[in-house]
Amino acid sequence: MEKLSEFIKEKKMNLLDVISSTKPYKPMLCSTAIQSCIAPSPISRIRQNPPTNYVFKIQSYSTISEYERCKSPSFGEKETGYTWQLCYYPKGKKEGGKGYFSIYLLITDTDKLGTDWDVKVDFRLFLFNHSKKNYLVQDNYETSFNVKNKEQGFARFINLKEFRKVYLFEDTFTIGAEVFVIKKTERTDSFSRIQEPRTPENSKTVTYKIDQFSKRTSVPRLQPITVNKLEWKIIIYPKGNAQANKSVSMFLQLTNSSSLSPDKQVYVDYSFCIAGRKEAFKKRAQSWFSASQTTRGTPNFISLNRLEDPEFGYLVDDACTFGITVTVIGLKDTTKV
């Protein structure tokens, strides 16, 4: 009975060894601010595209493999506003990286940042696979670099045996980085919806009958309409404007845009239509209007072939009746921080 118990115990331990050896690999995330290492939520992934910020190719692994820590040249000041270096540990970082190839990101030239600086970034580190022409990637999000924490990265970026077998090619390997600085929000947009947008003050529909339509290339100034204390003009090109493809063009224009401050915009629901024998032809859209963007619409409202087809009855005695509905939905204001 004792032998049976010992046999079961031995088999159980062997089974536990097998289970522990088949755990999915997760990199260990470390920083110089703490001596412990924690596993980050993202795991390693593969990417085809190279890193956008920096690529560093090392052609002498055998020469540097005995060093504890090596650095790349500085990079990234123009793109991020700060300078960085890649630090790699050929034998693995002592704190949590034994048996692994470790890669870290280091912020440099921090003397010019003062005494109480803090730089928050998202960053990802890369290792190139020469045979498959892709990159092994580890991501780190919302990381804070400061006086006590200048270097962060992955102690267990890749198992050292796998690194030498897969990622080391003719004594050469390539690493890289992408760094995205999380800056303070400079502006906040707020949207306030008109409580009753369908009231006569905030929504209007008008119609225009235009005679001798086929003979015109432009339409004389049509009577503007006022919606939500803003003046709107309808612009129609019977033969289309420069962007049209043998179509009638229709646009809505805010004529008193100067009444809007540079930080204000107005959100408008508008529809164009043309009356027909059986039913009207309509197009509807929503757009933002501002002091710098006063005109919205469509170069290709209705094709000339469809317009002139007697079956639809849009053109009667060479006259067309157009309608437009303008509804102010809301306002946007911007607060600068």
C-alpha cells in the first residue's frame, strides 16, 4: 500500500512538472524603480511592419554578449520631444531576466526637464525575425518615466535559447521601438443639443420654382432663410459646378458666419428635394458649419439624364420646383486648456 501511495505521488509530481512546463509564455515587465517584476496584461505578438520611430541593427553579438548592459544611440527627440535609448541585456537583466534576452527603453537628457518631471508614454519594443521577415512585439501602455524611473521594459522579452536559435542571424540581430508620448489635452469640445430642433425657430422648409431651367448655368440669388438666428442661402447650379458629373449641384451656405466665434460650430440636418410627377427626389445629410466652413452640399444632386426624363416629371415646361429643409440640431463649443 505504501509503495502504491509513493507511485501515485511520483506520477502526480511528474504530471505537475509537465503542466508547469507547458504554461503560455508571458514577458516579464520591469522598471529600475522596483526590483520586482510583474507580468503585463498584453502578451507577445507578431507584426509585419517595422517600428516607426527607431530600428537598431547590432552586427556583433559575439562581441557584446559578455556585457551586462548595452545601449543604442539616442533617438526620438524630433518625433516625441524627448530623447531615448534602447538598452539590451545580452545575458538577461539580473532582476527577473535570468535566462532571457532583455530589452528596455531609457529616457535620456533629463537634466533639461527640471527636478519634478514626469513623462507618460505608450511604447512598444521590437525584435526582428530574419527568416520570417517579421517582428516580435511587446507593448506597454500608460507608463510613467520620472526621476526614479528612467528605464522600463521587459526583463523576459524572449527566452535566450530561442533568441539565439531564431532571432540571431549570422551574429546579427535587430531591435526597435515605437514611443507615443501622452500629452495633456489642449482642448475639449462640448456639444449642446437644441432641446426642440423641430420648432419654427430651429427648422424651416422653403420651396423655389425656377423657370427656364435648362437654359441656365447658374441661378440668381434666391431668398435666404433664417434658422436659429443664422442666415442660410441655397445655391443651385443647373448644369453642375466644376466637381459635378453631368448633374445638378446644390449647396447650403451659412451667410452670416461672422456671428460664430472661431471656437463655435453648428450642427445642421438639411435635405434637398425636387418635385416630380409621382414623387419627389430627395437627398439628406448632416454637417458641421463654422466661420471657416460655410458651405456644404452635393455636386451631384441629380443627374441631368434623370432630370430631363419625362417619366419622372421633374422638368415641366422647362421649370423645376426645388425644396430645402434646414434644421439646426446643436452647437459645439471648444474650451482650451
